[in-house]
Amino acid sequence: MAVEYCHLLLQEYKFRFRIVKPRRTRLGDFRVLPHNQTQITVNTNLNPYAFLITYVHEVAHAAVHHQYVLQRRIRRVKPHGKAWQTAFQQLLKPLLTEAVFPADILRPLEQYIANPGATTYSYPALMLALRQFDAHPVEIINQNRVLLRDVLEGNAFKLAQKTYVRGTLRRTRVVCKEVASGKSYAILAHALVEINVD
């Protein structure tokens, strides 16, 4: 069901689709190419459920581009504004069934889709549910990796080859100080980080 649906979306919005090497900062991407051609990319390392959600997320950008920009209603729309949220909700709705998603993912996905954010990373319950289905969970590969929320305040950790000191939790993010620069960054509380740094 999901594969056929994804193919129908590809036919309807006529974008180039590529599966690409993993990127640190994004799961997928929507771009407008020359001559108003569009392209969607999705990272190859995502489990099937994360892949499907990311694919539909990016198709929602294509739908908004098609509806507003190509029809010259508006020159530019907010990337994750109301138009995108509505498109994402409508496009994902036919897939919100246990025939497509396991119940462990479906429940937090339904909550997330009520007010979707720019990334599934912004909704910890959904991200944790999706991680259960990763082929090789990072936690198994490297026992020194934990969720940032589980690092004690004041302790050091590594993320993307940089060392930080954990600060205070603010809703879904933790304010952390990078050791080398002294700058503060708000990092998602459920980011996987490396502990036992020297």
C-alpha cells in the first residue's frame, strides 16, 4: 500500500527522487532546480518507517510549491508554515493505519501530525519510537552513546566531533556550551551523544 501511494505522489507532483548518503543535519530535502524542476532526496540509512515519514514530509513541500508558487498565487511561502502543515497532514492521513505503521509508531505519529514541526526530531516520543526499528541501533554499536537528556548537568559529551558541557533543559532542548569556542547551543534533548570523553 505505502509503495503504491508513494509512486502515485511521484507521478502527481513530478519531482526527481534520489536516495542519498546519510547527512548529519537532515533526513530529507526538497529543492527547486532550474526551469522549475523539483527534486526530493531522502537519506539511505533510515528505517522503512522513518523513510516513509520523511518522504511524505518532503512531498508536502512539493505540493505547496505546486499549489502556490507554480500557480503564481504567492512568490514564497514559509517552509514549514500553515500551508506545509496542512499539506503534510493531508498527504500522511491515508497512511495512518496499522497496516502501514506499527502501533508503537502510530500513536506518537498521530500526536505529532496534529501540529507537525519542521522535523520529526522535534517530537521526542516519535523519534524514540522510530529508533526502535533502526537496523543497527547506535546504542548497541557503541555503549558510550546515550541520549543527551540522560547526561548529568555539568558533564562533558561529544557530538559531531565537538566537545560540549551539558547545561539546563528547556522543554525539548538542552542548552550546552561548546568547550573550544565557549559558545552556547540549544541541542535536542534526545540527540545521541558520546560520553566518557577525555
